[in-house]
Amino acid sequence: MVQKNPGCTDCSQDNCLISNYCSKQWKQTIDQQKTIGAYPERQSIFSEGNLKFGVYFICRGKVKVFNTGKHGKHHIIRLATSGDILDLEEYAEKNYKISCTALESTVVSFIEKEIFLNLLKENSRFSLALIQYYAKELGHTGLRQQHLVLCNVKSRVAEALLMIKKYFGIAVEEGILLDVNLSQQDIADIAGTAVEEVNRALSVFKKEKVIDYHRKHKILLRNVDKLFEMIVNDCAEKDISINQMGCCEHLL
């Protein structure tokens, strides 16, 4: 169900660019113009090939953004949570080249293209913050693509776990809980490998006490430094430069 949704004026999301960088007047304008949609777990928010009419922001929830390759195989490009923008990477496109699916019950707001363009023109601090955010994210994405080609399966799975931690990790007494309903297929889609390879890697990590399983079968990271060390050692063996490690370092 789609309905009008006041909320930007009172938003308390630390990472929301609208909340942090837009004027009060524009927050009020957005509240008057935006609409929201509620999506249950595993429901599609938008799909490859759909026409684009504006921009989505996550009000509350967790999502995965992915594209589809040969034989229908998915590759998860990024994860996102409350306060994030979903699809600006390809804003100039008329059709989506990516898909987005809710990982849990998720509420998103939608801002039409014309309103969003005016928002950019009238809020220079917001525009600059947006450019800086996406320049950084695109840089990390490019480096991660190199890792998918150059690194071994074990270190790619380790990097996938660190990526999940960045977005959905919460500190608990035993370590860091990956507080999201991701399947092993999802982890495989992040790591660019098969589910069987993920199963083997996770079994090794558990035996080495790097991970464990929490209630509801969620993964608990017991030794984050060890995961990072696996990636560093693999990159060193392949002469991958320190600069190329940037996409992993920002996950710690």
C-alpha cells in the first residue's frame, strides 16, 4: 500500500543525507511530496528493466541490490539499510539495470525525479555530500570487483562476511552478530561463487573459531581480524597493492 508519509522533518537517522544536509524548508517539501511503500521480506522493490521515475530512500529495513548474469545467476552489488539511497548509481538511466529486494520487512520513501533534481539544485551541501558518498562507494565497488577475479574463494567469502558486517553487524557479548536474514545463496552471490564453496568456507571458519552460529542460525563473527588477515595474505600472494586493499579496510 502506498500513502503520503510525513517524516523527514523529524528523521533521526544518522546516515541519512537528507536529514543531515537539507534545509528545513526542503525537508518539509519532501514530506509533502514523497510517498512510501511497505515491503515484506523477500519482496521485490524494483527490478531490472523497470522504468525509472525517481529515487528510493530506505526509511526502515534492510535490502540487497543485485543484477542478473548468465543463466539467471545473481550477483549482489551492495547491501543497504535505514537512511541509504537505493539506486542513484545509475540515475541517468531510463530503465533499471539492477534489482532490489527486501531482506526483512522494509519501508521505503519514493521521491519523483523532478522533485529530486530541484532538491539537488537548491541544497548545495546535500549535492556535495551525495557526490562524495557515491565517489567513495563506487571506488570500493570497483576494487571489490578486482578481488572477485583475483582472490581465492576463502578470502572472497571472508570479504563477503565483512561487507555484511559493515551494514548489519551489531556488537554482542560473544562478538559481532550479522543481524540479517541472509541465506548461504546470498553470501555466495556476494562472494561470486557457488553455495557449496560457501558451505565449505564457513565450515572451515567455524572449526577455526572465526565464526559461530547464533540464535535463528544467524552468523556470529568471533574474530574479525582473522577474516581480514585471510584477505591480506591472499592479496600479498598475488601481489595486489595496498591501494587495492582499500575496499576491505573500510569494512573493519
